[in-house]
Amino acid sequence: MRAVVINMDRSPERLAAFRTQADSLGIEFERLAAVDAATIQARRGRLTMGEIACFESHRLAWKSLVQSGEPWLAVFEDDVILAPAVAPLLRQADWIAKDVDLIKLETFMARTKIAPAGIPVAGTCLHRLQATHCGSAGYIVSRRAAEWLLSRTQDFTRPVDIVLFDPEQATCRGIHILQAVPALCIQERFLSESVDQLPQHDGLIERSEVVETVALRGRAKRLHEVRRVWRQISRPRLLWQALRPSRRLVVPFQDR
């Protein structure tokens, strides 16, 4: 399948780092010129300029897939670290079930929820994503999902990773999303943190929405649980989701 890496014109060093990885793994890719935050003029809700530019860049990737007529596209951001096991999956697409629309290859190293049963594929296992899992640095998208996303994100006001990988979002309710466990790619900053090293490249996007990774305690935890149960009781669909089998975890990175 075709693979693209989103890269800004003013960041050739990030493209070079990605190319080194791709070449070592035998992965062919195309560079997709990213929208630069410096060119953004209109605000969208609480999104930062970087988040708006990032979203517009991903929309360009989806448009390229729709225009190509191809069935699948692998999309990567230029600060991603690839696991060797991702290479054989990108060489063909016959391992992807017909009802699948979106496969998240990445881990954001934050707790999420998946279906317990998964589908084994080379180097990983694919589980249905049941809760928010941030990050848009590596995923495979179908042409049908690209068309769906383009038609529903013309007036986006949330970050692209939330729109893609939060099952509660309206954009996610019409598509079948799977999570690779272990993940086959990770943003460089998370891998650097795990080995106590500074990342080679600075982050380019300031987030408008903070991902909560610290466990709540005491009164805050009790209030959180009360609100969660009330939401589930008052909304039958959420109650059904809470009762279905699930597995909570921080998706590990497959670094071999």
C-alpha cells in the first residue's frame, strides 16, 4: 500500500530522520508537504495554530487517497519511530478485513480501552478501539473512511487525533477502528522519555487539550466515578458500552 509522511518544508532534518528509518526497513514512501502553522489566519474554537495546520495536513492526506482511487493509505508524521514489524504490513493490504476502516498503529503511552479479543497479524494483534487514544503519528485509513472523514470535518474544532480516535466523536461512529497491540510506531518524544534521553527534534505542535495520564485520588476520584455512572445511566448507548467486555491498558510499543 502507499505510504505518506507529513513533513513541513522548514523541517528537512525530520524528513531525513524518517527516510533513514524507512530505508533501513525497506519501506517506500511519499512526502506530503504539511500545512505550516505560520500560514494559518483563522482560528477554530480553542485549537492552536499548530493543531489547525496539523488537521489540514491530514485532510490533504485523506484527499490524496480519495483522488487516487486506491483502497488504503498509511499516514505517518515525521517525528514517528517505526518498529521493524510494520514493514511487511505496508507491503500489502490483504491482511486487512473488509469491514475495517481505520487502524491505529501508534501508542500515545496513555491508558485506553480495547476489546479483549483481537485478530493476530504479523508482529502485532488488532483489537477494536473502545476509548480515546490520542496521537495521529501513524495509522492506516481506507478510502471509504477518508471520504467519510472529509465530509464531516470541514468545520473541525477538535484536534485531529481526537476526531480520529475517540469513539465518542460523531466522526468515529460510522467507521470500524482497530488498535495495534503492541503498537508498531511511537512519537519520538515518548520513546526518548522511556529511555531517559532528550528527543532529537523539538515538538512543533502545542496541544489545546491536555491528556490526563495521572490517576485521580480521593474526592476527585469519587466525583469522577459518580459523573461517569450518571452519564452512562442517562445515555443508554454509553451504558451498553460500559457493560461490554473490555480490556484497559497502556498500549506497549513493539521495538523489535
